[in-house]
Amino acid sequence: MPGLERNPLPGPGPGREMRVSRARSLRNPHRRDVWHRPFRLPLEESASVLALMFFAVQGAVPGIAPAQALAANVAAATPLMRVGGMAAQALVYGAILLLLLKWHRRLLAVLPRMQFALLLTVWVLATVVWSMDRSLTMRRGAEFALAAGFGLYLAVRYSPQKQLRIFWWVLVLLALGSVVAAVAFPAVGLDRSAGHLHDWKGVFTQKNACGRMMVLATAVVLAMRRRGLVVAASAVLFFGVLGLSGSRGAWVLEAVLLAVTVLFAVLRHAEHRTRAGALLAAGVAGVASLALLYAGRTRLMEWMGRNATLSGRTEIWQAVWPFVMRKPWLGWGYAAFWRGWTGPSFDVSSAVHFLVFHAHNGYLDLWLQTGAIGLGLFLLAYGRAWLCVGQRLARQQSRRLPHVQMRDLLWPVSLLLVVGLYGLDENTVLIPNGIFWTVLVMAMVQLEPGGLRQRIPARLRGRAKARAAYAPSALPAR
């Protein structure tokens, strides 16, 4: 055979086995990189893990927490903490900038996939023109843009399963840290707010933040292809910390996430004729569930430990609304409104009688800070992502979407659900040093046409001759 003449394989022995093994790994490089060494992280992936850990705790690194996290816990920020917080931010964003510069050609090639998300990033940067605090908006806007670039980098650089491995490491380390903080250092790891003294917040700023991250952690485990003992043990850890966090909103979202996972499993394995019926049944079940929740909303609120004001959220929304109407189109400028006891946020905090750092509604906060234009761009980007999900499900219905890609679709869909639903009572997208804007951009890029294609590692690019030499036709039959 021509292939064998160009690249003769040695006879029986170690040399031949090595060549055959290398040939198989070249044909399926991700199997070798992801599953033969599932818990080994190269340097670049380790940098991504550290950056995501920083975002997951909202920059509140223990011992050097930013002023906002300290104020929320009624503690004063020392000069050393402020310097340490700025140094941590400079280190993280500097590392992200280096990663973006290293892969700038590939990132620029797929930048048009961001579409409305790119326009939203540009618009956030543009709000510095009319911001009340231009220096703060400029600094936070640069961080917002770098976080978006980091999400683009994760989507382009890593396959979905590699992304899951990175996020698995991030959330396992944070969950273990939360266990240590709650058990060994209860003054740090337990929530100190009234009525929640025994709820876990771990290494996070608040128990609801802990619950959010554990929901994301369970989404990672549910989307992984291989589930061994280590992954199963991590799932027990995640569900345990989620339960001990006492975040009932996170429990409800976890139930939704589990239901979506079951639906994807049915769609993936069901016969072609039964998939439409499964979707219809899921739709009917969803409508029935909403009707039951509405009918029993009073008992549900009591179970969740919330009153008619949703733990003061409706009061915050009422206090914020007049400020939204003052600048409805352009907003007050990114990160310029919420400044604690100074500026217009003082009026909001005075109205609700406690310090407020955001509107406790991601969509209202988008409108407040970036105006109706910024909110519209976000809704277009978010709606575009769901449109891509619908197109991929339609391709699955017509059997034009590979089985592996259908399984990988669960990961970005879970991210869309977590960000979208949490945006109803929390600020997820615009929160400084937050993780959800990064993962949302990553999901949006993946869902665009061609976004779920398997990526070839950089060290294997340009080896067309090697791949041709080890093609199946060039290997002897076994």
C-alpha cells in the first residue's frame, strides 16, 4: 500500500505498538488528552483554573477581599487588604491578557460569533462618556471586556469536555475549601446574617453565592461523559454543600437543572418518532408545574423563607425604578451607580434601610447601568443563543446532529439556564469580577454554527502529513 511504503511500520514488538497507539491518538486526540489523564492539568489550563476561581468568589480572595465583600460582612477594609485586592486583580487580568495575546489570531477569527455580546461589551465601554465616575467605569469596563475575552478564549481554546474538566477542578477546590472554612473556621465559613447563622457560605461572600456555585458544579458533573468514582464523589460533595448552604432558590434551580438533564437524556436516546412526543410532554409538564407553583405560591414563599417582598427585593426594585426612569436610554454608566453610601445609591439604601450593592435583578440592573440600549443588546444576545439551541435540537430531530455534539449541547444549555434564571433575583452579568458573564460568553460562542466542533490541540496543528500517514487506510488490519 502507498501509505505503508512511505511510512513502514516495524514488525511485532514495542516499536510497532507505540506507532499504532500514536496513530489512534492522532485520529482521536481528545480521547488521549482528556480521559487518559483526566486529573492532570497543564500550565495553561492551571492558569484558567486560578482565574475562574477568582471570578467564582467574585474577587473576594480570603485575607485580601475587596471593599464590597468586606462591607457586606460589616467589616472595615485595611490598607493591606486593599493593596492585596488590587494586586490579585492585576495578576488575574494580566494573565488573561497574556492568554488573549497568545491566541489572538484564533480569537479574532471567531470574534464575529459573539455578535450582540460584542456589541454589548462595546456599549459598556462607551458608557464611560456619560458616567458619573468615569475612572471607575473605565476600570470596571476594561475588566468586563477582559472577562468577555476570557469566555471567548475558553470557547475557542478548549473542547466542551476540556472545559468541563477545568470547571470541575475549579469547583472541587472551592467546595473543599468551603467544607474546611465551615468546619474549621465557622466565623468565616458560616453565614452571619440574621436567621441564617447555621447556613454555609464557605469561601464565598454569602450563602446564596455558595448555592449558585454549587448549582454550576452539579451542572458540570451532569454534563461530563465519563463518571468514575472520583466524579461520583465530587457530585456527593457538591450536593452536600448545596444542601448545607440553605439557599432555597438554588435548590429550586437545581430541580430545574435535573429536569432538563433528564429531558436531554430522553432526547438523546429516544427513537426518532418519539422525540417530538417527549418535547410535547416536557412542555405540558412545564406549564403544569408553573400553574402549581402559582397556585401554591404562598406556601412556597414560606418554605423558601421569604415574605411577600421576596426578602426585601420588591422594595429594592421600587426604590431603583425612579432612577431607571431618569436615564432610561443610556443609563448611569457601568459600575457608577452602586457606590455604597455615596451617590444616588445612598437613596436606595436609605429607602430599604440596609446597604445595597445591586438591584437584585440582573435585567433591572442592566437597564439601570447601561440603559434600554444595553438591556436590549443583552436580550438579543441571550435570545440568539436560545435560537441556536432550537436549531440544534431541530437538527437532532432530523438526525443531522452527531450523537456526541448532542451530548455536549447540555453544557451550554445549562449555563444559559443558570444565568437566565438567576438574573431574576440576582445580578449575574454586570457584577464586578463575576464568573457568569464569562461563562455566558463561552456558551454563546459555542452555540453559534460550528461552535461545538471538536478542536485539535495546538501541538497537533499543521501535521497534515502525519495524520495522513497514520490514516486508517495506512494501518494494518488487526
